[in-house]
Amino acid sequence: MPPGRLLLGSRHSRPSGTASSSNPSLGRARGGAAAAPALPAYEAPSHPLNEAGKRAVAELASSHETRIYKQHLIRSTTLLSESVGAINDELANRRGRLAALKERRRARGLESESEDKATEIQQLEEAVAELEAQVTTLTDASEAAIRNVIDYKAEIEDEAAVMAVVHAKVSTQEPRREKLMVPKREKRKTRKQREESDDDDDVLNGEGAAKDEEMLDVSVEDEGDEEPLVGAPQILDEARQAKAAEYAALTAFQRYGLNNDYVSFKKTWHDAQNQEDEVPLPHATTWFDGQGRPTRNAAPEAEDDDLVIERVIVDLKCPLSLQVMKEPYSNHKCKHTFEKSAILDFLQSNSGQAQCPVCTQQLRTTDLFLDATMVRRLKRAEEAERRAREEETSDVEEDGNDSVLVRRTNNIKKERNQQRGVPEIDEDAGDD
């Protein structure tokens, strides 16, 4: 059974030995006395549910008590995706700033720097390496967590089908037939009465007795023909076990590679790792190995011809409005992204369904979703444009000394890193 299906697992792992295990206050009230005796074994019901019980099961099957759980799980998927993007963003930013510092020193002819400055650069490199190890650990934990959340969501979705099975089975259970056997003392009394009223002793003592024994045999046979009743708890457990077995039979690709939440998580993770290199996300069939274990996103290696061919060009402009997007909406049918208002207007003017303006796929409004990865790229582009403007201003004001620019553009990040306890790279180290 996959580790995430804990609703079913919690039922089987729940302590059943003592009452004090389920009621700690009861155990404390007994003042450390001997443990309460174990509860008696479960006994199957002798009669089916009455009409009131069946109605209660029907109401339970049609209720929506899982709504709050679903909301929490949806929120969890969002937070996990945001977290894996944030930590990998920070690692990429610190790598980039360290590389920029080295390049800036090289351009200024400071390769033959003093021993103190060389040691400082080495310490900064070690800090980035330590951060990389921490980010790797947190990323792996986040990836495992998103799979567990998906497992929880699958189990909650299965609960509706499980409860439907329980309701159907308890509703079709037939009442038990009345026992037809007559007590032996009553039989003797009946036979004695027949002996007093009938002159034929042979018939009374022979055929009559045989008839009584025949009645007893028929009664026992009729009782044995009835199937034993199965209680609602047992039906519930068996239905859940069946659903769990179906889910466990799926491959990792089927469970996660085709799941929109996991796909979104992988896109965010991949985008944070490849901010400057527009490397396409590997196909979902490569996300897990033969044993169902996740494979890590590989950071791009040195430039080569094959890698250049595989790079993609991301256009931040909407194909319909030809303006830089603010609310990028992608779809589940093709890889094209549009401004929300533009694509909705386009589809609504065609009765809610139309061919994609760029390719031949048929799109509907229900296929659209806010593309969180594109939102991240848009924000990065805006930030890069803002930094470029500030660098131009800094070059004029500081005679080529970029220390003021670095302090001004990174002061907010430094404060945030100090709060998180993350080592900060002093980018103007060695420039004095």
C-alpha cells in the first residue's frame, strides 16, 4: 500500500487493546491502576440494519464532510510548490551573485588578489555549497510530501465510491427468517396429547415421532441455507482495502506523472533550477525509475550542440493581445499560453470552445488554468529589467564602483536571509 494512504492505515494501526489508550484522562483518573481488560472481539450482527440505520448510512454516503480536508490538501499542494520554488530560487540567486562577483573581480584585474581576499572568496564558495546541500535535502523532502498529499487526495476521492458500496450492501440485506423448531418439551406435550386422543398407538409412537424429527431436520436445514450477515464496519474495511489495492497497482507515472498537482510542482522546481537556461522539462515518463523512485531534476551542464538544440524560447507576450502578459493562462491541451482576458474573450465569442489561435487543438474555458511557472518568469523578467535600470544609474553615479548598487538592490534580501539564518554573500568583498 502506498505510504500516503493513511486514512485506511490509521484504522488498522489504531490501538485496540485498552480503553485508556483511547481515553488518556480515564487512565489518569485510575491513578496508575492496572490496565483495563481488552475489549471483546467484534461480533457480526445477528440482524440487518433497520430502516433508520439504512437511512443513516445513506445520509453518511451522500454527505460532504471531506470538504475541509480537500481544502487543506489543495492549500498544501500550493505551499509545497511555492516552497520548492523559493528555496531553489535562493540557491540560484546566490550562485549567480557569487559568479558575478568573481567575474567582476576578474574584469578589474584582481585575479592576483591578497591572501585574505582569496580566503574570503573561498568562504563564500563554501557557504554556497552548504546552502546547496540544505536545498537538496529540503527539495527531496518536499517532493516526497507532494506525493503523499496526492495519495491523501486520491483516498478522499475514493471515499465516495466506498460509501456507495457500503450503502448498497446494507440496503440489500434480507431480514433473518424466524426459527420454526419447536422446543422438545412442547413436542413431548403435543405427542402425549395425541396419545390420549388417538387409539392408534403405533401411528402416534412411530409415524408421529418420525414426523416430529422430520420437522426438526427441515428447520435446521433452512437455517443453514442463510448466508451469515456481514456488518457495516466489515463492509467498509473490505471496500477500502479494495480501493487501496487498485491504487497500489498503479505505477508511479500513473499516480503522479499524470497528476496536475505533481506536474505543476515539477514545473516550478525545474524553472527555479534553470532560470537563465530555458531547458524544456523532461517528459513525465522519465520522472521515475523502474522501481518507482523519483529522479532528480538535473541542472544543465556545459554548453554543447545537443543542449542548444533542445532549448526553448519563452515568449512573454500573449499571441492574441501581443502585450506582455500579466495573468498568463495555459491549458491542458497544448503548450500555448495567453493573457487571461484575451483568451476568455476569444473562447466566449465562439460559444466557449474554439481552435487554439496558435495550433489545431480544440480549447474550452474549462481547459484553462493560471500558469504559476509563467507567473514566476514574468516576475523574474520584471526584476531583471529593474536591476538593469538601476545598474545604468549606478554606473553614472559611482564612477564604475558597483558597491552602492549591490547594497541597494540586495538590502531586502539580506534582511530576509538574516531572519532565516542563511549566510549572506558580500558581493563587494575584495572590491575595496
